[in-house]
Amino acid sequence: DTEVTQTPKHLVMGMTNKKSLKCEQHMGHRAMYWYKQKAKKPPELMFVYSYEKLSINESVPSRFSPECPNSSLLNLHLHALQPEDSALYLCASSRLLQQRANEKLFFGSGTQLSVL
Amino acid sequence: SQQGEEDPQALSIQEGENATMNCSYKTSINNLQWYRQNSGRGLVHLILIRSNEREKHSGRLRVTLDTSKKSSSLLITASRAADTASYFCATDGRDDKIIFGKGTRLHILP
């Protein structure tokens, strides 16, 4: 199984809602990532987990809260988002944490988020 | 911060032709990767090339790396409609991060 599964595929939420994005992989990968991607732009790194511990937080606003309950699951909890947070949110995993870009990233299909 | 920058930003070619896109980067790298992204989907890893390698092949894909010019190129031979996608190079940034370039949008015309 070489898949990273993300749910939901689409999400529309109001600025006062609380929602969660979910990501799952069963490849035994020990590093998992959240990226944010705006239309026609490259993915931007948000968070990195290594062995279920938060390794990198790219100064993301606290309205985004990541969680890694176990080695296969990664969640992104959303609360009080702004319209400018509308984007494609991508989850990825790699066998181990990147060291000098030596690990392939496996991406999910993403959650297309619209904040109204 | 941006490390890789692809060129051209957009490319349209006829099916069957070869497509070449380039990636330039600013600081020394250890590894460079290429990814493909179909519209609204996740990225798919294509090739990883190490700084001590000059060329790598995978099926219809050929990647070259010139560390003296700080550039890499991705060649897709005998293009097909299914190759229509955005292509990103990715290099190592600081603190074990992968940094993606701006991407080239490739459109294969029937």
C-alpha cells in the first residue's frame, strides 16, 4: 500500500466553525507533513512530524493545530479560519525525516478548503 | 524562502513532441527532486538526483543536473495528453526542509 489517504476531499466552513482534516498512511513512514497550496503556487510547508513528535512549525497561526495520534495518522484541526486560508491542504509522508532532500515525499490528494 | 525556480512558467507543445523544463537554484544542494501535480491533486514524485550525479533516466523522463550552473532540467520525450500537469523541482533548504520551486505548467495539445 503506497497511498496517503486524506479526508474530506472538499470542505466548506464558516469563520466560526471548527473542523478537522485527516490523513492516514500505512507505509510505515515515520515523517508526516502538512502543506498549504494556493492556486498556481508551489506547496508551502506548514508542519512536520517525526516519530509522532512535532519537528517543524513554520510559524503557522494558532488557528491551525496539528496532531499526530500515532505513526499512521495525522490531523489538522481548524478553528476560526479566515477567507484567505482557503487553499488546497496536502498531507505527505516520507520514510524518515528529510536530510538534505534525500527522502521521497508521498502525497495525498488533498483537501480543497473554502472558508466563507 | 524560494530555492528553485522553474523555467518556463508555462509550456504548450503538440502531443508527441519533447518537453523540456528547467530549474535553477541559488545555493549549493545535496539532492534535487522533481514532482508532477495534476490539477487539484497531490504531487507525485518523479526522480531524485544527487549532487554527484549528472544524469538520470526513468522511462520517458530524463533529468540532468549541472551543479556548476546551479541548474537542472527535466526532459519528457514523446509527450502524451496524460503528461499535462504542473512540474516542480524541489531542493534542500535549511533545517532539513524541502523547498519547492514555482513550477512549470505543461499543456500537451492533441
